[in-house]
Amino acid sequence: MRPISLPDVAYGSTAVRPGWLDLPESLRQAISARLGSPVSAARSAGGGFTRAFAAVLTTSAGLSVFVKAAPLKDHNSRTYAREASITATLPESITAARPLWTMVDSGWYVLCLEAIDGHVPSLPWLPGELSAALDAWSTAAEALAAPPDDLLAAGIPPLPEIVRDEMSWWSEIRKGREPFPRTAWATPAREKLQELATLERALPDLVAGTGVLHGDLRIDNVMIDADGRAWLCDWTWPTLGAPWFDAVTLLISAYASGLDADAYLSDWHAPDAGVDGALAALAGYWLVRADGGPSSASPHSRQHQLFSGTQALAWLADRRGWSGSFRPSAP
């Protein structure tokens, strides 16, 4: 087993959010009225990279729900509305919290979801929890291979377009349109720049597909319940493409955990060139973003991006037999 690499902050503790008492009093009253009794306890969601409100609320009558809220002028209100429309149309076999209701009050958008009694997996991954997460995605991918019309009506972008428009950073660097990120791995990445750019340019044709993907399948978008079952959260960025791509994004943290990520990937029928292209594109995307200075979303966003980018590149280096010292350079 390889050495284990861990992020600087646990994924269950990355968010900086307002608490229940930080919400406008009129909004708190409206939420309590909608829930049918006063809120007696609020447990803020520790994971994620936004500053919007998200918490499990428990009422004096014993009802527990998961509530997200953001001011209408905040872009998070639009992502919460999109999450509501998408999760409402997911096939029943997918383990995902469904929306109970939404409302607009006091200049805020509120999304109320089923509360999942579980925890964000810790790193290093426990093999049982990783298998549960991959099983949950396999079930979801099968259910979404022929997506329902009402889900498609929400507007699901093709993954190849996203790769071309948002995940071609090595090509931009090679053309001199983007500086080489200070947070990237210095010598090996520079030596392999042409190869990285070639891999990511070939990726769009390899990830094309008609099934719906989660689109943001990372460890902090997974919850493990008391029965060991995995739930897939935050369905805000679904795409149309090949389901193995989401498996790769999730398995980057498994690679960091010292596990045999390629063995876990073997059941997904992913083309080798596609996996290498995905790792190249994801590494470039994350490492460029990690070099972007402090984030207004979370003080831990750049740490997540640097950790994810370096691990994607390390996995790619192992797969392609690259030699060299693969260590992140100081920003």
C-alpha cells in the first residue's frame, strides 16, 4: 500500500455558515410555521464550500429536516432552487434526499429536504464505506442511463462541452494563455505539459454519453447512514456523459487513502485513455483554481483544490509510469 495523503482539514469541517440564530427573525418564524412547531435544535452542516445556511433542524414536536437557505440576491439561492427541481425528479431507486417543500420569505429562498441521519466519510476511506458509495453511484447510474423527461427538462449540459469550456487548462497553459500555477508540481508537470494537454484534448469524445451523471461526486457529497448505506447529496451540477467519469472523481480520494483506485474502477468499463484524460483535466482544473488566491466561499476551498489536484496528478503519474518527485510546490 502507498503512503496515505490527507487534506489539511477534514471534509466534514470545511464550511463556514450562518447559524440558525443568524437568520432574520421573520424568516425563522416562517420556517417554524411551515414545519408546524418551533425549532428546538439546529445542527449546522460542517461540509461543503459555501457560506449559505444549511442545517438539520429539529422541532419541539420531534420532526427533523434538512434546511438550506440563502438570500435571493445570493447565487446560492439559484443553486438551491436547481437542486430542488432536480432531486424531485430522481428515480426512486437512487439514495438521495428528496425535497419536502420550498418557499420564499423575507427575501430568502428556502429548500427543505429529508434529513439523512449519517456522517460524511472520513479520510482515509474505510473500504466498506467506499464500496457503499460506489454501489450507490452504480445504482444511480443504472437508473439514470435512460433519464426521465422531467429531469432532462431541467436542462442538463453535456459533459464534453464542460470539459472543452472549463477543463482544458493544460492546453491554455501550453499556449501561453494561462500562467503555470504556483501550486502545481513544478518539474514533473512542466516536463509532461505536452502530454497533459494532449490527454485533456482527447477527453471530450471519450466522456460522451446520454446518461445523467451526478457531476460533483466527491467525498463530502456522500453520507453514510447507520446501516452502512451511502446517500448521494447535492445534486446541483448534473451532466450528460459516461458514468465512469463520476467514479474517477470519487476515487481520487481513494487513491489518496492508499487504496488501489484502479482495482475499484475495474467494474466501470472505463477506457484507459479516458481515465488518464479525466485525471489530467481534473488536475489542471483544480490546480489552476487552487492558485486563485483566497476564496470568498470557504477558507478551505483552495486546500481542497490543491489536495484534489495533486492526488489526481499523482494517480495519473502512477498509471503512466512517470518518474520524478511529485510534491506540491509552495504557493
